[in-house]
Amino acid sequence: PGAATASLVFLHGLGDTAHGWCEMFEQLSLKRTRVVLPTARSIPISVNGGMRMPGWMDIYDFPVSDASTMREDENGLVESVGVVRRLVRREIDTYGITPDRMFVGGFSQGGAVALAFALERDQEIAPAALAGVIALSTWLPLHSSYAGAEKEKVSLSRDTKMFWGHGTDDMVVPHAFGRRSADILESELGFSKLSFNSFPGVGHGADPRELQQVREFLDE
């Protein structure tokens, strides 16, 4: 195969590592897309009694399901968004990938970090162009921060395509909460090319049908 013409930075979920996704992406046989799989540092996780495990941010409650009452680790989120930013910049500077050929994505809290990166509002660092966003079994973090005038500060093109995959039997990030998050992206923020895909009977995990659709999304 020739040199990669696109890159994907993909973040794992809580308690996992990059290794947990390596085999899955290898099975997809992506010929022209470089896949970058970072591993989060180990941090104390409140919902697990302070046990340390790989995490992009602290989690206080399960299920992750009520935007009006849930506590969110904003500092941890911001720090992890910085990790994504550095990895994206490396792909652009070192491998010559143009921003409109950069994908970002993740599973569960990794997906939340990827979404937060894509929707940054600091005009000095916010991405204006991405090839697409992949959000698997996840949620839009800091829902309320995209209300009113704040949503106008999101510089990412509203034509950016987004793939959202969510199992209907997810007990960690309930399907309905994922659907509400996607609705905010579509209805309130104006991302018209978001595809929300439900997978009947699937819990909080990846499904072969879902991964095949991810491959098709990357190959479009």
C-alpha cells in the first residue's frame, strides 16, 4: 500500500489502553489511513473508589446519563483535549496530513474528549477543518456550555461529517443520552452531516457491524 493520505487519532475508554483497540483497527485493514492510538495516563477514578486506572478524565457517577446533574472533570477534559491537539499537530507537521484529512474519534470518555477537541472555541487553537469525527458509545461533555452565544464560537465547519454509534442496551452511557447529545450537535449546533447509528442488543462495547460502518465512514 502507498503512503497514508489521512490520519485518525482515536482514544480508548476508561480502564482500557491503546492495545485494546489495536487488533480491531488491524482487522479493518485501512490502507490509506494512519491510526494513532494513545494510552491515557493512570489517574484515580472516583466512581471506582479512587482506584487508579487509565483515564482521560475522572468519572464521578455511573451511568453517565443526566446532563443537568452530572459532575464533570473539566480540568481533566481540558488536559486530554491538549493531548489530542498535540497528536493532530504531529500528524500535520511530521506526516504532511492536511487538516481536512484528519479524523478524530474515541470510545466512551475517549469519544467525549474527541468531541470536545472538535468543538473547541478558543480561536487560536480551535480546528476549523477536520475530515470527520467518530463518536462511539459516548456523550457530548459540558452540554450547557454550548448554549446561546457560545455555540457561535465553535469554528469547526458545520459540514464536517460525524459518525455516532451507540448500542441500545448500553448501561454505562445510555442510548437515550447519546441520542440527546447527538441532537444538540444537529439541532442546536447545526452539524447537518451527523449520522446516528443504533445497534440493537449491544451494550457498552464495540460491535463488528459498527466497526464495519466506521471503516466505510473513513473510506468515503
